Amino acid sequence: MDIGGFVNRRKKGFEQQLLMLKELANNPRDMGTLCPSSDALANKMAEALSPRMMKKGMFVEIGAGTGPVTSALIRRGVPTERLMVIEKSPVLAESLSKRFPDVDVRCRGAEELGSCLEGFPPVRAIISSLPFRSLPEAVSLAIMSEVERALSCGGIFVQFTYALIGEMPFIPASFRKVRSSVVLLNIPPAKVEVFMKPKRMEPEGCQ
Ligand SMILES: C[S@@+](CC[C@H](N)C(=O)[O-])C[C@H]1O[C@@H](n2cnc3c(N)ncnc32)[C@H](O)[C@@H]1O
């Protein structure tokens, strides 16, 4: 058994938990959670991306926090040069940049998604850990309108929620739910939902 590796992983996990608690104390509405996402939850989110989908285009993670989902996306095979991570907290964005030096980490609000993506190829998937239920409604609406615009036709939007029952709020009417699964191995248990932007829309709605 690799005891050194085990101790290192525990230490990193503890540091990330501490970072999250500090940010929670400073910005409770932005964080919306006490604990980093578990590997089980992060892996379930990454599973929404098929190897075929990863052959081209951009992949964007919004609200990456301490980075468990970023890590799962890379393990899943998302090429780091086509992965952009948007995290509003300067402390967390700096920690993400150090942990994932090959990934384009932007310390911005997801409301600015469109301007972050100027000049980049079409976006195949947006993976979100944003706490839409605790963010101000106007912010959630602004972000989802950016998501709808930025995603290419046939692209997917992946979101988790702690509300196991009921529909996710703020999902654009044109999006179709393609998958929903509950992950019990997380504190608290969570639901991962995958939505698809329709393949064919009005010309100005597609990239
Ligand atoms: C639920 S936490 C992230 C959970 C993450 N999966 C983890 O385990 O660390 C939500 C994250 O969204 C970030 N956030 C909140 N509002 C944001 C916004 N408007 N744009 C980008 N990030 C935002 C917060 O700073 C926080 O890191």
C-alpha cells in the first residue's frame, strides 16, 4: 500500500475543504455548499461527455470551486487545451490555476461567458456546479442566457443540484433533458441532470 500517496491525498482533501469553508464564510450565496463535490458526483458529471463528443470544440466548466469536477473532466479525457474553467472567487481561481497549469482558468463571473469565449471554437459542453438556487435570480437568468447562446446546437449542459425532487430552475425552454441520475455518495446526495440544446434551431441561434 502506498502510504505516502494516501497521506498526500488526505492532506490535499483537507486543504480543499478548508479553502471551501473559508470562501463559504466570505460568500455564502456564491458557494451554496459546505463540502467539495465527491469523486462519485464529479465522475457522474464527467460521464455525460462521450469520447466522440470530445474530438473537437470547446468544453467549459463554470463555478469550478476547488476543482473536483475539473479533475474528473481531465480523467475522462477532455483535452486540457480545449478546456476553459470560469470561477468567480479570486482565491479559488488562483488555486485552480496552480492545480491545473495547462487549463485556461478565468477569474470571471459566468455572466461574462460570451466575452470569455470570443475567438474560441464552438462549445460542445458546459458543465456547471453553480448554486442557482442560492444566487440572485437576475444573476442566474443572465448566466443561463449566456449558456444558451454559447452552446453549439446539439451541445450539452450538465448541472447538479441538491434538490432531488422537482425541476431545475432557469433551464432554457428550448433545452431537452436527456439524463437524470441521483448520486448518493456525496454530502449531501445530489442529482445530476444533462440537457441538450436542440440540433436544429433558427440560424442565428446556432454556431
Ligand atoms: C457549489 S460551489 C463549487 C463546487 C465544486 N464542485 C467543488 O466541489 O469545489 C460553487 C462555485 O461557484 C462559484 N461561483 C458562484 N457564482 C459564480 C459566478 N457568477 N460565476 C462563476 N463562478 C461562480 C463559487 O465561487 C463556487 O466556487
